[in-house]
Amino acid sequence: MNSDSSVNLFEDIYSNILHDKLRISNKEADNFLNKAKEGGEITERFSFENWFKDRFSPNCILIDEEEYAKMCIDALKILETTAGTDYGTSRQRDMGQLWADMTRGYLGELAFAKFLNDRWGISSELGHERGVLADFLPSDIKLISRNKEEFRPPKINIGIKTGKSNGIWLDITGDQFHHSDIHVFVKVAAGRDHLFAFFKHLSVFKDKILKKGEDIGSISESESKDIFNKIPSFVPIPAYICGFVEKDKTYERLPYKGKKGRKNYEIISWNGPYNPDDIAEIKSRENISGSVKFTGIGVFSNNKRYLFNSGNLLWKNEDWKRVLDKI
């Protein structure tokens, strides 16, 4: 068996473990594995096995149906007061898309709160009881309690950024980076259909929407059953606490690594500030006649930001202990 076949077999074995042990779908398990490699979490010096045992498994949280319902309702509470545009773009999201996106973001915050409790014995309350969502919140953790003390505001501000299971970039736009002391990246395996799966679980489709279709003669009973069976079912949602970065650290300018092709250049690593004119400078520096793009995403919007691939995040116990001792 050649080395490529061995790696593929190893990936298949661990993908099955993710599926069987943590009940993660094959698609999401593949996302977590493949993007860990693409994001630089898995390298020649840090194997798939090490990543799975030391980094992923201890930092994987499962979100159940009741927890999902609470985050879904929390997002609904402030939906009308939230702007429908994606930050840095002119794209308008309709209310359903905005609700789904906000729910996913809240799932990431919930997962981190569970991580604080399960791994570090820190109880916390999220800042969801507000009427209007501010543009920049210094901390997504509103109150904490350590060793059963009274709840109090944390002494450091913690920002939580949620991505999908196929994400590799912690992307903090505008001035947000300077408003929190640390920024945590959580990858949540909730794809485009998580609201639909939840609605199916609540019998919204079977007892309401599809039944209405049958009543008005729009669909037959057999068509209704077929549609219902094709809608994904709700299962506990895995969330991976990928790591964090600190505000008070010296970051170099143009902190990139990449792969140079015949004409184009692919950026595979970034660890710090990004400015819109950086791409042109990289193109000149690397003598690129074609394009310069980021792996897995292509290009970012034309805004200043701080950018980190997942392989550059801090994640070890000693890293977490150092910052959480300050909380």
C-alpha cells in the first residue's frame, strides 16, 4: 500500500469514528477532517491521529434539541432590529436567511459556554437578553461564575466567531478585533438546512404545511410523504472549539505563506492584519502574473480586517489556562 493509500485509509477510519462516536454525518465529518488539513491544523509534524485525539475530540461539543430551540428563539427575539446586510457587502438577506444565520452564530456561542463549563468549571451567561443587537459587542460572554461564586462580569472581553464545518478562516472585520481581548473561533456543523430539520422535528411540515397542501389539492398524500421524507431530520449538532487569538500580541505585516503556481499564487496561511492593498503587494513581491487568492475562499471583501487560518490559532490546554485564569 503506497503512502497516499495509507493516508486515505486513515482518513476514512477517523471519518467513521466521527460518524459513529459523535453521530456526525459523513459529510460534516469529511468537512472537519479535510478543512483541518487545508487550514493547517494537520501537518507533517502534527498527524491526523494527534489532531483527532488531542485537538478535536476534547474540544467537540454536542448541542441537543432543547439547546437548539433556545438559541433559535433568542435569535428570533431580536430579528426585527437586526440589519439584513452582510457586514462589508451590499448583499441583503431575507428574514429567513437572517434568522438561520443568527441562530448558527448563537449555537457557536452556546458551544463555547458549554466548553467553559465542561472543561474549565466556569459557568457563564450569554448576552442574548437585549432588545437591539449592537454592531460591536466587546464580549459575547455577559456573566461568569467560577467555583460557584456569584455571577459577575468577566474581567476580559471574549468575542466568539462562528463558522461552518468547512470554514478555515477566523475573519474579524473592521474595528471588531480591538474591542475584545480574545477572539474564539467555533465551527458548527449546521448546514443550510438546520432550521428545516428543526421544523420537521416540531411537525411543522407534516401537520401544517404539507397537510395544507393536501387539503387544497396541491399535492397528493404520497407526494406529501415523499417530500417529508426528503427533508433532513434533526440530530444533535456538533460544534468544534477550534481555538482563539489574542488582541494584545504583536502581529507582523503581511503575515502570509502560500503556494506559487506557474501564473497564480494561493495564500494558505495568514496570521494578523490584512489591508485591501496587501494582495497587490504580494503579487509584486512574488512576481505573479495571474491572480492571488486565499485557499478555500478566493478573495475577501475590500475591508480592513484581522485574518487567521485555523492552523494559526491557539488551542492547547496551557494556552486556554493562561487566558482563562484572567477571566
